[in-house]
Amino acid sequence: MASPESSDDPTSTGDPMPFLIIKTGQAVPEARALGGDFEDWFSAGLGRARFDYRTVRVDHDEPLPSPDSLAGALITGSPAMVSHRADWSERTAGWLADAHRAGLPLLGVCYGHQLLAHALGGTVGPNPAGRRMGRVDVHSIEPDDPLLGRFAPNEHFHVSHSEAVLTPPDGARIVGVTDRDPHHALHFGGHSWGVQFHPEFGRAIMRAYLQARADVLIAEGQDPAELVRAVSDDTVGPAVLARFGGLVEAVRRPAAA
């Protein structure tokens, strides 16, 4: 079996394995105007040639395939709220619980992080610290975590969210926190992780989100111009995605051989 350390290269060769991007909504128009949408940014970070990517719009009630047919899956962010428990979201949560039990490698991002926590028995709701956008420092990263350990003890990422995981599911391990989110990154056990930050957001995309939400931020007493200035560079987010891609290959390639 190839080790995760040796399979982080997103240009890995061989027959690409099927990888599912569970799309729970669209990025804001200002970000899409820069080119692409969630599935494009995620596939770029994971490695465009690494997998046979398939995107399912669950918010449009598109059906999800059997977990047995996939190498791994990623759940995107969304303008929706997990706490609203829309029918499509609850159906997706049921699929995620089954996929987790089946051992499918999963990565939930923002809404996907919250939905995976909810699916496995945790609670999600409005962040007690309010809306968080821009650059944040994620610290107390567990050095032995297979996904995030190499980024320990601290790293900065881009965020955009108003809900959070309030109570992790039983058995989940906290592998990253911020000053206003004690459950920012979770290892749910097996090959399943959730991260509240957006590893797919480059500097331009993050700034586009801040500009799109400027009026809301001002109404909430935040300074969008200062938040934009703080987004001075890109983050190691793509390296996190490439790392997850390597873990998926290490887990699933022998079974597909």
C-alpha cells in the first residue's frame, strides 16, 4: 500500500478513480465571475488529473450514487443553513452517515463540515461569536492527525460562515480550533474529516466574498475594508486538499486494483 506521505502529489498517474463532489449550493456571483465554482476550485486543489470527478447538485435534488462506487467524496459549502434542515440537506445527511459507516473517505468543508457533524449526531446552529469572514488563524492543530498534522501547530486559512458545529458527535476528535470556534476542524473517525475553513478559497475569491457581503458585515458592526486588507496572501488550503487526495488514494487504490 502506498503511504499517504508518498501520494500527496496531485499529478499522480494511473487510471483515475471516481471521486464525488457533493455540491450544496453555488458560490456568490462575485466569486464565480473570477472563473469557476466550488467543484472547479476543489478539483484544482485535489489535482485535476488525480480523480474522475463527478459533481452532484444535492440542493437540486440530484440523486447520490452508492458509496461503494466511489473512491472518496467532498461536501462543499453553501449559502444554505444546516440548522434549517431542508429536505435535500437531511437526505444528504443520511447518505453521509451511511458512507461514513462504510468507510468512504469524506471531507466536509464549511456547510459540509457542519452537515457531516449533524449527520453523525452532533449539533449545528448559529455561531455564538457571530459571522466570521476573512483570514483566521487555526491553531492547536493535532500534530499526529493524518490530514492536518503536517500544518501543526498553527496555520491561517480563509473563512466565511455564520453557523458552526456547537457540539461534535460522539467519538469525534477536535484537531483544530480558532479563537471563536472550538470545533473548527474535526476528525470524525475512520477516514472522515470536517473543516470550517475554505481550503479552496484563494485570495481573490476570499476578497470577492467579502465585497459581496459588505453591506451585511457593516450592519453587523464589522469593517469589510479592513477584512479585505487582512487578506494579504493565499493560504496552504490547496495543500490540505492535495493531502486529502493522497489519503484517498492510499485507502482506496488497493481495493480498486
